[in-house]
Amino acid sequence: MIDRYAEASGDFNPVHLDKEFASLSQFGSTIAHGMMIASMVSQTMTEAFQDKWMETGKLKLRFKAPVRPGETVQSYGMVKHVDNKHGEKGSLICSVGVKKQNGEDVINGEARVAAPD
Amino acid sequence: MTTEYAGLLAGQTVSSRVFRLDVEKVAAYVEAVDDGSMPWGEGDVQFVPPMAIAAMALQGAIDSIGIPRGTVHVGQEFEIIGPVRVGQTMRSEAVVLQNSVRGEIRLMAVAFTVTDDNGALLMNAKSTLLLPAKI
């Protein structure tokens, strides 16, 4: 997947692709592109909120830990609260991110989407 | 064209690029990230995954700035103003928000504005990178 993402995105940073280069980096091995892992969050929001996400989505993410080849990760999203203004439908504020199987946060952050009709 | 990243100033425009995510590019992206939520749209009108737009905008800026090998991406934001159709032509302008050094690490934040053919805003985005302090 990492190779395919590099081709699709044009990001050939050797930290993702070159084992020798990456072994000398702070990570000690190649790692997945942060944007590739982050796409899981947007996918989760699209599946949950459909047109509303594709038309009004707002995302703020922090990349907390690297994902190495062979690791399994899972995205998550949870509505924290509804931001209503002056009686309007407002927005849903969601806690979002991606975790490894051991529960370690890989990415975390916040997403905002217009409340469903 | 590459620009020495160490000398970039906050507020400086570092790239302004036109790009187009056609059917093939979007399909390659969707496959690469295993996006089960795509394709999204109705009939012949399909939309581009928002993160694909942010990724392409970021890569355009990286190519312009000459970001060094080993640069680490530590933060990403985007705000969708309007959905982008597959095949739609877009312009992405990247402006440096922050370029500061602490020890041997440089923190660089870049803001992106993605617009359509008519200049209408499609997306705002921001990427935060860690890179070597010195070239």
C-alpha cells in the first residue's frame, strides 16, 4: 500500500520507501505516509455523514506516531457535542483519529460537519 | 523551480499550481488508500476524496520548496468549502505561515488555498512539517 500511495500522491520521500535510508532515520524503518493514514479519518466521516462531509467537512489532525509496514490500524470517530448557534442546526464536533491494535494513538484530532437535516 | 526552504518568510507565497484530478488519478488514489466510501456522487458526476485534494496541494508545495528527504509531516488540517468533481481543474496556492528553528529541527507550517477555474474557493488547508534546521 505504501508503494501505491507514493505513486498515486507523488510523495517519494525515502523515509517511506527506502529501507536503508529509513533505517538511519529516527524511525529505524520505513513508515507509512501520514496522509495515507489520515485518509482513513476522512473515509470514516464520509461513510457517517455522506454529502454533509463532502460539502462542509472540516478536519484538524495531529500525527502522533508512525505506522510501520505490517501494522494494523483502525480509524474512529465520536460526536463530542453539537455546536448550535441561535437555534440553527449547527455543526457536529467529533473526536476522530486512528489507533494501533494496542490502543496507541497514531493520529488524533477533531472534525466538524454540518448537522444532518 | 525550488526555493531554499531555510530562507522562506511567513506570508511568502511558495507555489501556485494548476492541477486536475482526473478519473485515472482519483482511481489510483482511491485504490492506494483502500477507500471504501468512494466513488461518491450521482450518475456521471463523481467527487474527489477531500484528502486527495489536500495531498496533491501539499505535494505541489513540497516540490516547489525543495523540502529535504526525511521531512516528517506532523499535522494536517482542511476545510471543505465546496465538493470537487472528478476532472475539475483547480489552482492551489501555498503560503508559508511559519518557518522557525528550535535546535536542529525546523518547524514549517504552510497554508493552502484551492480554487476553481473562476477563482471560487474550494478548500482551505494547512500542513505542518518538521525538517532539518539547516540545508
